[in-house]
Amino acid sequence: MKQKITLVVSGILINIVTENDPEYVKQLGRLLENRVSDLVISSSTRQKNEALLLCALDYLDERNKLAKENEKLKAEIETLKNNK
């Protein structure tokens, strides 16, 4: 069942409609908030919006790399199954 969840990340309020567990979504919001804070603290000139964009790029990069690795592992499993 879809639920509406309100998050505040770096002072930005966002309403999300999701079927995910609300606590899970809130946990993701906290992780993002922590990552943004770390990026802002590590650079005296970095703004929160820049940090949010860097987080998005970083997470997309990680997701793409993991998806490629997942496909590679699936292919290896299929090869092993076919060689039996």
C-alpha cells in the first residue's frame, strides 16, 4: 500500500509516495543528510545544493557499477551451470 512520507534533507522538504516501509525511507533520508553534511563540512566553499548533486552522482555511479557487476556474476553463474 502506498504511503506519503515527508522528509527534510539539508533544509529541503520533500513529500514521497512509496510502497516502501516508512522507516526504511526515513533511514535513507538520514543517510543522505549525513553524506551531504560530510561533503559540506569537508569543503568551506561547497553549498548544500552542490553536495546534494555530488551525492546523487556518487550513488548513481555506485548503482551502475553494481548493476554491471551483478550482470557479470549472473553470466558467470550461467556459464558454471552450463558446464556441469
